[in-house]
Amino acid sequence: MKVMGNLDLQRLDSAHGNPINGAATPQIEDQRVQTDVTCVKKVAHLTSVHAAHDGRIFQKECRSLSKAGYEVILIAPHSKREIIDGVRIEPVSQSVSRGRRMTVTMTQVLGKAMKVKADVYHFHDPELLPVGVFLKAAGKRVIYDAHENFAKDILNKQWMASGLRRLVSKAGETFEGVSSRLFDAVVAATPGIADIFPQRTTVLVQNYPRPQDFIPVTSIPFSLRDNAVFYLGGIEVLKGAREMVAAMALVPETLNVKLLLAGTIDRQELAAELADSPGWQRTRHLGFLDRPAAAKVAGAARVGLVLFHPAPNYEDSQPNKLFEYMSAGLPLIASHFPHWRQLIDEIGCGLTVDPLNPQEIARAITWILENPSQAEAMGRRGQTAVASTYNWKTQERTLLQLYQRILQ
């Protein structure tokens, strides 16, 4: 049975062998990374948008730098000044209003940045580009961390009129391009983002999961799990909310499938619309889950969904969910974007589909549920790939090498 037209299941089975039954969960070595920091250097990470405990900024980059011997200060929206895992958090306003965030919060970030007198300033938001330019003009070492394709992301802003979106996108692209050439380095979160910036000063630090992230400590054996389909993250139109729920109504009743949605629905109107969908009867909205709770749910599911729409900025993205599901041993059903398809087909860890087609999504879910041995093998292959390659330890080395080069 060829479900999607882009993944030959017979070829996949023959290429990757039989399901791995009873194999131990791959373990990822999490050794302390040391750098040759003979004189302690002070680094400041700046954000006006992300929470102080952000996964990429705090959990990965700041903690890795602190472990390596740097004095790390994180200036971020937070409620109080505190030190966590060796990282000193300097709080700024937690602004909901975009206007206040881009004026009051930005000013606070710059003020605190100048006060800490760091050896390196590493900022994470396009709206802080003026701050980065100011710091560079003041003779500081500056790194810009590009999490997203800024220009394409603006085109996704539905609250902005379409004509204005194009104008702001072009202006943002121009300013980002010019200012990024002034900085000591650009850190890009995906290969597609890296292609935007000057090759000479750009390094790729991908957002792969940490060893301790999302590998269930205890999980139900695959053969004993309910027919549960799992989605983790913001529940939004452009992230496939409608199509996921609609697909539930199209899966054969005999499979007794249920969709587990872990995350916050971004609009009341969307919540009401989903509740009226026939597939909602097979859906459980779990609300926001912390990582241990999400890992527990993943350890009881049979497949993870990543069905982003082909919108600007998404086709070149690399969502955490792809690797978190793989780390949890879940086979994937993902959007058939070329980059995602290549990754999934090479590893043999899932199926790719048209994210706008609920019937195609339902066929993929049906195949996974009706072929548990092959599905378990997909999950094991994904888990092994994360253990060997797609994990934060491989990216941490790149980050630390960048700091060593800049501080020489």
C-alpha cells in the first residue's frame, strides 16, 4: 500500500530491515563540555520576546555556556532577578503589547546590556536589531541569533493588512540584511535561515533536543498502546489544527482512534470551530503540558503529527516537534515540504502528506495504526537518529567553538 505517493513503504521496509522488538532505548551521552576559558569571560544573552526559561536561549545556549565556564547573564522578560543553573537572569518588563515591547522593553534591554559590561552580546529577536547595531557601534562583540526567517515570518502576520505585510517584510529584510553584516557572527537555527546571511560570519546551530528532553523515562510498550495520535504545541490554523481534527472523522471507526492535543488554542473562535467539527468527538484537548507530562503522553501514543501549512517561513523551518517525537520513539506524520520529506525518508522514521488534505492525513494515520510493527520500527529508527546525530550535544560544540573564535 502506497499511502502518500512520496514514501515507498515496501522500499522502506527492505532498506531498513525488520522492526526492532525489545531493543533498549538509545542513550545519549551527556558529558560536561569544557572550553579553554583561562580567564572567565562574561556573555550576555538578550531577548525582549522570549520567556526567561526559553528552550533554545536558556535551556540550551545559556546553560551550555555556563557549563563551559563562562559567566552568563540572560536579560529577558521575567518576574524577578535570580540565578538558575549558573545563569543570572536580569528581568525586564513582560509586555503583552507589541508597541510597549518595542519601546519600553527594548529600552530596558539596552540599558541593562550596557550596565553588565559583557565581553559578548548575543541577541535573539529581530526587533532588537537596533540594539545590536548600537552595541556594535559602541565597540562591543555582537552575535545575532536568527531563530526564524524574519521577512517570511512577517508575511504570516494575519493581524496585519496584506499590502502592509509585504511592505514591512521588505523593509525588515533590508534592515536585517544590512545590519547583520556589522555583527561579529550570525547564528542560524536552520539551513534555510543560514542561506540568508553572509557565509563568512554565519554558523548553523540547529535546535535539536537535549539528551534529557523528551525521551520517556517509562513508556508503555508499543504493542500495548491505545490508538492515540499526538500533537504538541500551539494549536493554530497555520499549524494544521483544522485538518488534524477533520482527519479524525475519516479514520475507520474500527480503529477507535483518538487525537491528543497538548497545547493552547490560540483563539476562542478557533476553539468553537474545532468543537463543532465531527472529528472533535475523537479528540481530547489536554491543554498546556510541561515537558514531563508531555513526555508521558508521548510514551503512550503511536504517532506524532507535524502538519504545518505551506505558509511563508514554515517550509524552511525545522520545528522542535520533529525531533522531540523522534526522541520519544514516535513515528511521524509530517507535511510534505521538501526538506522535511528528505529528512524523514532518509531516516525512515515516518510518512509525509499534504497538510491541507484531511483525507490524506487520515490514510496515513490508518496505515500507521494498521501496521504497528512497521510503525514501531519507524519510531526506533528516529530515536536512534536523534541519539547519534540530531541532538543538542552536536550543536553545542559548534556554539562553543564560535565563542572561542570571537573571544580570541
